[in-house]
Amino acid sequence: MLDISVYGDSIMKGTLPDERMHYTFTVKSFIERLMAKLPVRVRDRSRFGSTVKQGEARLEKDLASDAAGEVVGGVHGTNSP
């Protein structure tokens, strides 16, 4: 089984604002879809409100401690200037 770490912001988590502009998990996340289709283990390292710099710092910390998966991917940008 392939070990994957994903880094991102609320988009990776599958959150969208509802009619009151409260963020909720309203869509099936990328991670759930990936695990349903492939024999993989996914470490979800995405965080609501995460910026590119925060995601990079989280990735560097995981790489230094050998905590990142064999494959790493990420989506950031909606919270970054």
C-alpha cells in the first residue's frame, strides 16, 4: 500500500461556506475519493486557513522527522497573498 501525505488548506479538506457563510464539510474530499479508488493510505496534513508558507513549514518538519509519506502532494493558495 502506497503511503501519501497531503498538505493544503480548507479546499483540500472539502469545506465550503453554507448559506450563513459558516464553513462546513459539505463535499466529499479529495482524500476520501482517492482512498476509495486506490490502495493507498493518506495522511491528511491539510489545515483550515493554511497558507503556502505554513504548509511548507509543516512539510519541512515532517520531512526532517521522517513523518512524510512516500509521496507528497498539496494544494494551497486561497489564504496566501
